[in-house]
Amino acid sequence: MSLENVLDQKREEFLIKWFQLMVDAYPAETAKFLKREKNPFANPVGRSIHEGISGILDLLVRGVEHGKASEFLDRIIRVRAVQDFSPAQALAFVFDLRGLLRDVLVKEIDEGGITADELALFDAKVDELALISFNVYTACREKLYEIKVEEIKNRSFRLLQKAGLLEEISETREESGEKGGDQ
Amino acid sequence: MAKIPKASEMAATLSHIPPQTGWMDTPTEFKQGRWCYGAKAKNMEVLGLPNPRDWSPTDADWKLPSNWKEIILEGLRERIGRFRSLRLFMDICVRCGACADKCHFFIGSGDPKNMPVLRAELLRSVYRKEFTTAGKILGKLAGGRELTEEVFKEWFYYFFQCTECRRCSVFCPYGIDTAEITIIARELLNLVGCNIDWIAGPVANCYQNGNHLGIQPHAFKDMIEFFVDEIEALNGIRIEPTFNRKGAEILFITPSGDVFADPGTYTLMGYLMLFHEIGLDYTWSTYASEGGNFGFFTSHEMMKRLNAKMYAEAKRLGVKWILGGECGHMWRVVNQYMDTMNGPADFLEEPVSPITGTKFDSAKGTKMLHLVEFTADLIRNGKLKLDPSRNDHLNVTFHDSCNPARGMGLFEEPRYVIQNVCNNFHEMPPNTIREQTFCCGSGSGLNTDEFLDMRMRGGLPRANAVKHVHDMFGVNTLSTICAIDRAVLPPLMDYWVPGVGVAGVHEMVGNALVMEGETERTTDMRGEPLAGMEDSEDEDI
Ligand code: SF4
Ligand code: SF4
């Protein structure tokens, strides 16, 4: 049986273990809450982890599709990008996949049911996911900076507009070949 | 086969090893994006606040007065005597944990000290050590803790990570209100000069010029006249608002955010259009030019000082009663405190709608009526000509702002108004609305940009519920009746649920309102084409 098929059969176990690894990154009380609370609206972080990891697992079984991969990674990373994690800590969960696979499929690997080639291929997919996750993380942090700038601008937007300053600014920008103003 | 280490087993810098110590022994680290700048000396001086100096929470030395500890403990002793509820809240918590996972900051951050019970425990532990026999003798064993500089800094960090939203109190079997504990803790912090500048600045401006931005009367008037022009461009109707007019029947007060920042400005245009259409005899005040009251986030005394202008101005102008716009904490102050604090306003009359004759019992004490109640009554009595299809380009949900919802029980009126001016409306899940509504994550003076990471965490539960109705029903508009919400929900949506905009309820009223003598409407107030008018828009430009 191929790695994908075995993995598909052990889907539940794989997801439970992965979820556990994810919540272990939080203090014990928090980890307990993230696991216990099943209502997706009372526990949005747990929800996004669930949706993210099951989506990613599906992709691994069926092949990583770039657009989809960033969507599922985004579900998880968008949250971690604003929590108390360094970038490395925020993205560690992707790298956990290799160890996790070898843990869940230990018997099959030992018995030779899964070849070294298959493992190498899986690792390559994890690498690809890791690379995509860098993009996603950076995009989240960039969005935050963009929001900050917008917020500061909007605070005085109407006053500047009224004073006729914004029109001047957008005209100058257009003259210098830049894209429109604030309007 | 070589075993691959888990990420959590790798070097500490790579993995996230959560603290395994108990909460009391877990030190607080001031990380960027999680705390607000300290109040500036100049703002504190204007207000006569103690210990004015320029300082930063990341400085090792906070330049506290040498007897800071005595000041705080004396302040606590005095407040425990003055506020019976505080003593009760300090004594009766049984740590059942019912509130623990109900705070949006805990849910979004995963930081256990954002659990309401632990937030309160920060203060309670010091109370136990200093004011209870068990705590004095047994110390830590009885949950007591010495007030050290570290503990004090931890207070600053976590009491400025509570939006005083009161969601936790809904779930506490004893009705313990952690928001009240935060309010007291912030008062104590203020006794030695530890406020945040995002609060002290607006308070100082308000105290000097009447509004948060410190806009002077002529500029305030100019701004409103600017919107008069915008409305005329929109539908050909010239509105003539009056300012500081003595003898007007009604004084209208709204947060200044509606005057100066989008999308609140569209809500303001809605107010102007509505009042014009029904021929309301009202006036604006350039002195009471701010409904918001950041004094409430500083101390009881400061709240009173800033609130005083409402009645003072009503008296000076000789109006009969006050009508208040869409705001959150303004209503908490008005409803919970104004009457006893700066009243009784016996020179005012009980609000009666001049259009329908309805008497509003809800405003009997304060003589200040919520605009949404007023508008709902107009609609109920068939006094408005409305074309809800003008909002067909909007697919709307409603965010109950903490203060009007949990503070006033204002659940039905906004929904009634929305459903009369919009055809597409979808509620968010029940455990995220009405009394259980989730805070925007930026209330109580924490809507500043240096606090953005924390705001995004705190706003996650709200955003998550919006995402649900966005995905399920295609909701593209989050409506609200709070000025802070109008300022902070757009960035929240931008991060978590792109594609959802934010609108005040009276913006949508303004869109739907059919005014006498209006020219054909092709766009909404933002210049967006109305449904079915997508082509005619080009001609306008
Ligand atoms: S719900 Fe009330 S009694 Fe229970 S831990 Fe929270 S504050 Fe204490
Ligand atoms: S009042 Fe709101 S922000 Fe403060 S602890 Fe309670 S739920 Fe959290």
C-alpha cells in the first residue's frame, strides 16, 4: 500500500497527534481549553487549527496544490502571527510533520511497507509547505503594518480632505507617475 | 531509523516552550504590540494628574514616587471602603472557573493571565496579603502576594489588556464583574501616574476643547457643514443644521469620531438627513462636541469631570431633553452614572418624541434618549418613508457593542431599525451576539495602533463569527452602533475577514430614507452604486 493510502487510513490518529503538538505550544491551561471546547465560536483558535491541519493533510495525501496549501496554512498562521510566538515558533508545526509521519507510520516503515523514496517524496512536500508558510507568515505581518499606516491616515483623513490637502497630494502623486491618492 | 526530534524538543529559540511555572511565578514580559505607550507629561499636567513625567513601560525605571507602594495600598483601602461591590468581588470568588474561557483576550491570545479569574487575582492576591488575616499570616499559601514593582508592572500590562466589556460577568454565578475590578485597578495605577497616552491624550483634549481630537468650535462646525455639502451633492437637498442655538427643543450629542473619521462620517450624514426629514427642532453644541468619555477609563472623578458638559450645555441652551447618537461607552456612562454623578437634571423634561408623541420611559431618569430607540419609534409609527432596496448592495449582520448590549439591554431596537432599512440581514451565531456578544477587542481606550497585535487577538472571536456568516450567507457589511467599533472593526475585518465593510446603523437609515424633494439617488453615501445602478454611476464621475 502506498504511503498516501496508509496515511489516509491513519488520518484520525495523525490529526489527533498533530493537534496535540500544536496545542502543546501553549501553557497547560490553554492547551486544555483548546482541546476541550468543541464549539467553533467559543474556540476560534481550536477551530482554525482543526480546519488548517485537516486541509493540509488532505493535500499531502493528494498532492500539494499551491493555492490551496496557502489557504490552509493561512488558517493557522494568521492566528500565530499575532500571538506570543517568534516566527520560528509560529512555523515549527510544519516541520513537525516529518517526525509525526515517522511516529504514526513507525510499523509500516520498519516492516518495509513504505520505501525510502516515498519518505523522501513526503519530506519534499513538507519542504514545499514550509516554503509556502514563510510567504504566508510574512504576508500576515505585512498586513498588520499596512493596517497601522491606514489607521493613522484615516484618523485625520476628513480634516485633511476638508482643508483641501488631499487633492493636492493625489495630484502630485499622479504627476510623479504614482498610483492614485486616498480617494 | 534515526528519530527526528519534534520542533518542541529543538533549541529553545526555535520551539515554543510554554512556561510551566504557576501564574504567580511567571514573569511578565513587555512584548511589542501588547502594551500601550505611557501617558505623556504634558497631558497629565493639563489634567492635574499625579507624577507627570515622560516614561515608557519598557523602561526599567518607571520613575514612580518613592512612596508609591503606600499610595497604592492606601488607595486600595479607601476604595474597598467606598465601593461595597469591590470588597464583595475581592472576597467571594470561589475560583469555579466559569469565567475563565469567556474573555476574548484569553480566547485569542491563549495567555492564562487573560482569564478573567486570573486578571482579578492579580489585584486580589495583593488584597489578600494586605487586608485579610489569612493572607497576612500565610502569605502565598492563602493566595496572598506582596505588592512589588514587578507585580505593579504586571497590573499595568494586564489591566490595560482588559476592555471592560463585562462578558465574563455574564457567566459568573456570583455576578462578579471583572470590568469593575479593572476600573479600580486603573484608578490605582493613575494614582502614581501610570496611565496610557491613548487615554490621557483624548482626556486632556476633551477637558480643554470638548472633544478627543481637540478640534476647536469653528472647525467642528466647518466639518459638519462639509457633510451638508456632501449630502446636497448626493440628493440635491440642502440641510441647515444649527449650532449652540438657544431655545432648541433638543440637544444632540454624538461621539466626535462620527465627525472626523470614516466610516463614522457616513453615519453622521445619516443623522443629518433623518433630522432634516422629520423637521426636528434640535441643535448641535460645539462645546459638548464629544459623546465619548475616556475619563471613564481613567477614574470616577475624571469621568464625572468630562461628563459634566452634557447637562451644563443642555442647561445653558435651555433645551427640553438630550438625544444621543450611536456610541458605546458614552451610553454606559450616561446610563450607569450620569444621573447620580452630575444630576439630577431637573431642569430637563422627560424625553417625548415631538413627531410621534411617544414618551420614553427608558430615559426618564437621565433625560437623554438613545437615537436608535427614537428612530425605531419613528418607523413603528410609520413616520419615515423608507426604500430598503437602496441597501440591496449590502448583506448585513449586526455586532452588539458591549456597552449598549450588556450595559443597557438594547438588543431589539437596532435590529428592528436594520430590518426596516435593509432587505438582507443575517445574525451571527447565538453565543456571539446579544448578551453574549464578543468585544471588538479595542474598547476602553485600547484602540491605538501600538497595541495592534493584541487588538487582533482580542477581536478574533468576533471576527470568527463574522467569517461564518460571510462564508455561509455572503455577508459583506458588519453594522454597529458604536463609534469605536466603526473605527476598529474595519482593520479587524481587513486582517481576519477581508471583503467585509463596517457601517453605522444610521448610515443605512440615510441610504434608505426617501426625502421630500430629493433627486434620483444612484449611489449610497459612500458613492458606491446602488444595486441596479451600476451603469449610471459612470455618468456621475
Ligand atoms: S465565574 Fe465568578 S466565582 Fe467563578 S472564577 Fe470567575 S469570578 Fe470567580
Ligand atoms: S471585562 Fe471583558 S476584557 Fe475584561 S476580563 Fe472580562 S471578558 Fe475579559
